[in-house]
Amino acid sequence: MAKQTVEALIEGGKATAAPPLGPALGPLGLNIGQVVAEINKKTIEMSGMQVPVKVIADTVSKTFVIEVGTPPASALIKKEAGVEKGASNPLTEKVADLLIEQIIKIAKMKEDALLGRDLKNKVKEIIGTCHSMGILVEGLPGREALRAVEAGKFDTEIKSGKTELTAAEKAQVIEERKRLQEEIERRRVEFETKAKQILKEMEGQEKKKIRTAMEAVGIPKKIMDELAPPDKKEEAPGGKKK
């Protein structure tokens, strides 16, 4: 067979001759350096993300074609938002705010992988992912943003297919992200203060009762686990508590 295909997941712009690519390409007789350089050229804009790539090699002529897939929608959203991860609790925390143009950009990049019959419905799919990550869209929580799309609020932008932001819009996104991060830190301090007060007031009581009291005033589980970790239970085989 003249043609063989090698598939791999690499970090955008950082492919090397090391595994997984090098060992897979070696037997095909290709110039590995050229393949790696071409992959990095095609994926440099996806720096920091895991990108699926496919090398289709002609083992007779020793030529190749590179096909680049797109990272998961969540990875593209994080890149646009400038955050490393989504909210630990998307219902109570908002870590970033994207403009509709950024949502359209992601929807177009993931066009072949989305189920929506048109761009408007694909945009709604991306907004749904934003909702699960604690990321606002035009200042709106996911469900409200979806209602706004359905009501036609962003029809002009979606029809135009505009995906690039002006300098002012980029500055707006950065400023809003900063504000949201400051809000998260402020709320964390408030929750920690409440949790420590409960610990002081309930000193000597069962850990379960302390955690229940914290939960009743809305202390996030992450903070509860840090300040009042649950007692370890003896577990039976299979991970079930006895």
C-alpha cells in the first residue's frame, strides 16, 4: 500500500521528533524534520492546546499531507477567555466573559463537529459549553445568553460571521476577566472567614455536623474540604463505604 496514515495528539506549535510522532513516522521513510516543521507551522495559532493531527504519507514518493483537526470546544473557549480552567462551581462562579464574536469564531472552528443545522444553532451549542464552564457571554449567564440568541439579539453578528475583535473589544474582554477573577478572590475570602467562624463556634463537635453547618450557609465544597476535610471512612472492596 503506497499511502499510510499516522495520527497523533500534539501541543499546538510544539511537535517534535520524540514520541508519539518520531517512532511512528520513522518506518515511512519521510523527512521527519520537515513533517514536524509543517505540523508546527499549521498549529502555531493553537499554542497551549492539544491538537489532533493526521500525517498522510505516500511511502513511494516519500511525500506527505498534514491534516489538522480542532481541539475540543472547551479548550478553544479557554484560549479565547484567557483562562487556564473553567469555574470549580459554574453555578456560583464566573471566570470570564466572552463577546458574541468570540463565540461565533469558536462555532466556525468547530463547525464540522457540531450538530446544529446552521451557524445560529452551532453558536448555541458553544454557549451551552460556556455555561458548563462558568463563562459568561456578553455579560449574560449561559441560559440567559441562549434566550437572547433565540430572541434574535445577536442575529446581525451571526449573519455577518464577524469573528475578529477590535483593540477596544479585546481590552474589554481582558478588563472583564480581571474583574471576575477579583470577584472570585473576594468571595473566597468571605467564604473562608465564614467557615473559620463556624469551626471556632463548633470546636470539638463532629466533623459531619460542622460540614453540614458550612453547607447550610453556602460554603463551597472545595473550601470545606480544605478547612474541614471529611473523616476517612473504611471502604469495602470496590470503593463502597461499609
